[in-house]
Amino acid sequence: MAIQPRAYNHAIGRAIGTLRPEWRVRVVEPDDLPEKLAGARPQVVLCSQPCRAPGRGRPCWIEFYPRPDSAEVELRVDGEGGARGEVALEELLSLLDRRVAARAV
């Protein structure tokens, strides 16, 4: 995962890793994401960057744009959607759970 602002990146990464200890959560700096994805085979990428890995066999790409001035976030899954609103950690985890389960099938 690679989210801006940086404080969100580490806090959300730590929370997901704690609440889903069976997952291997890697937190990287957003600028380093393309390099870190090279050779990696993640199921899901949670980041605040547009999808850069189109095509079959790529990870599910969840764009997560927290707004520091409000509780709203913008979510886009695989370049689709663009839902905006308040998203609790439980809702984000539920979305991640569904995406990880879909990739495991």
C-alpha cells in the first residue's frame, strides 16, 4: 500500500496488518510504488495513485484518497467508481476482504 498523506499510509497499514495478521501488508512510499511492484505479485494494491497496471493478471487496484480536511475519502476500484464519502476502517477492511477472496478463487 502507498497512500498520501504519509501519516495515513503508516497508520492504515499498521491497522490492516494488526487486524488481518494472515495478510502480508507492505507499506511503501507512494513514489516508490512502481519500483516495489516490479517483480512482486500482490493480490491487492491500496494506494492514492491511479491504476498503472492494466490488463489480465494484475492486482486489484484500490485507489484511496483520504481528505485531510474532512472525514471523507474517495474510493475507486480498478479504475471504476469514484465513490466519495465517509469510510470507516471496518468498511475499508470489508472491501479488502471481498477483493482478496475474489482473487483467491
